Amino acid sequence: MNTRLTEYFGIEHPVLLAPMAMVSGGRLAAAVTAAGGLGLIGGGYGDADWLRREFDQAGTAKVGCGFITWSLANNPELLDQTLERTPAAIMLSFGDIRPFAERIRAAGVPLIAQAQNLDHARQALDAGADIVVAQGGEAGGHGMTVRSTFTLVPDVVDLAAARSPETLVLAAGGVADGRGLAAALALGADGVVVGTRLWASAEALVSPRAQQRAVQACGDDTVRTRVYDVVRQIDWPADYTVRALRSPFLDTWHDNDDGLSAALPEALATFQKAVAAEDFDAAPVIVGEAAGLVRDVRPAADIVRDMARDAARILGRA
Ligand SMILES: Cc1cc2nc3c(=O)[nH]c(=O)nc-3n(C[C@H](O)[C@H](O)[C@H](O)COP(=O)(O)O)c2cc1C
């Protein structure tokens, strides 16, 4: 299936692995690339040793890397470390990309910016992003509630067409099978960024027990929340929440940031114990509404190839 995205990266399928922090490791990124998509390592909040190891794991595979932008500002040397690995692309999400855009461009590396609303998309275009990802609120992980994939994607497609027609637009949030990919292309996107579905792959750095929780869940079981950022005392900008699977711990503290802050030493101890024990009644299962479309844990290659094959069939291009 040829789109501007497949031509841009010289790949077979218009599918990018989302750079899920500490989940999208080198093995998963390399597997997605080997299957004909493009893998992005999840640099997340930034850990130099982890990044070095995961790029080594990817071997000679063509992979990119993503960062949480506001966090990268506290650790800017990670960008230089990553650029030395000649990544296929750098993706920046959640924050002002301008302080980094020039260095990435000067290194000749494609810059991908994830946007949660039209204003973010405008800023990304102004900063010279080569690719803008329109992320709807159904997405797993961090994002915003304000917009949904189904309307944000065509909005951003039209914006890019008017202001910067050479900039590619990708859809993220809820794309988990061929239907989602076909829909994104029908909305004018050049491709998709897939998180939740590839989180439930054999190569993802995720506990199999967490994956089984997601397999048993449906889309109604997820919620956007601040609980995990408050308990971990991670200073996320106020507009962002994380979509995760509901659990007894989440239900106790959801929408009660002040109560959770007041109860912090005990709540943190409960949380840490649960993480160590892989007890997902309290440890987080970070997935999006697409959890309902995840019925099994499979090799990433099968997920990517089936998604592309089914989308091609739907779009009548088989
Ligand atoms: C477990 C998890 C971790 C994530 N971590 C990041 C991250 O570190 N940086 C980032 O840009 N996006 C992150 N995301 C969001 C993805 O980039 C993407 O927008 C999202 O997964 C797309 O929606 P989907 O989960 O429905 O496929 C994460 C998503 C998940 C599920």
C-alpha cells in the first residue's frame, strides 16, 4: 500500500510504532521495521543507559526514537546521544518542540511532532515539522481529552494542506486493525501511529499479566486520569492526562488529586509494592480505548501485516 509516508521512509506499510516510553524497546521497534512499518523506540522521560541498550538491541534495523518534549528539556544531551545513532526519525510529543527542531533538522533527521489539537498542529507546522501526528483522546498513554481522532485528523489534514502541503499527517488514537488504518487513510492521513495494539505484542516490554488484563478488557474500561502522575509525582503540564485501564486503585483516587496528594506516602507505597509484584489491581495498565480491539498477544509482524492487508482489502486496493 503506497502513501506519501511509505515513499518518505521507503517502507512497505504506512504504519509507525508509537514511541511508548519504556515499552517500545529496540526489539519491538526492529520487529515493526522488519515487517515493513517503521519502529520508534520509546525514549520517554529519558534514561541514557536504557536508550543505549535499546538502540543496541535494534541492531542494524532502521529505527527512530521518540521523546516527551517537556522532559527532554531537562535532559537535552539525550537528543545528541540519540542523533549520534542516526535515527530514522525523531518524534517529539507533549510540549514546545522549537528548542529542539533546529538541531534535529541540522542533523538531517526527519522531525515528527505529535499534536492534540489544531493549535499544537499549527505550532508544529510553524516549527518546521516534517510530519504531524494528530492524536485523538482515545489514545493510550498521555494525551488530551479535547479532541477525537475522527475529527482531529481531517482538521489537521486540511490545515497542513493549506499551510504546508509537503508536511505529512498521521493519525494516532484508536487505530488497532485494518479498519482503523483504512479509516485514517480515508480521512486524508498519510499513515498511522499505533500504540495500544503493539503494546499487546510479543516483543513489547510489558508484563504478560498486564497484557492479559487488556485482552480481557473492553474500550469502556479505560479512563483518562492524573492518578499515576500524581502518585509518581511526575510534574506533567496540567492539560495532559493518561489513558489507562480502570482498576480498584484507579477508582479509589480518580478525580481526587488533592486526596491522593494528602495520602501520598501510603498510596505511593501501595503503588510501588503492586508494581514490584505485578499486581494490576494497583499497578498501571496503560492502554487506550483500542483495548477492546485487542483479543490476543501476537508477534508485532503479524499485527502490522494483517492491519495493512485488511486495510488494503477494505480500500479495494488488494
Ligand atoms: C503505554 C503507552 C506509552 C506511551 N508513551 C508515549 C511516549 O512516551 N511518548 C509519546 O509520544 N507517546 C506515547 N504514547 C502515545 C502514543 O504515541 C500514541 O499517541 C498512542 O498510543 C496512539 O493511540 P493508541 O494507543 O490507541 O494506538 C504512549 C502510549 C501508550 C499506550
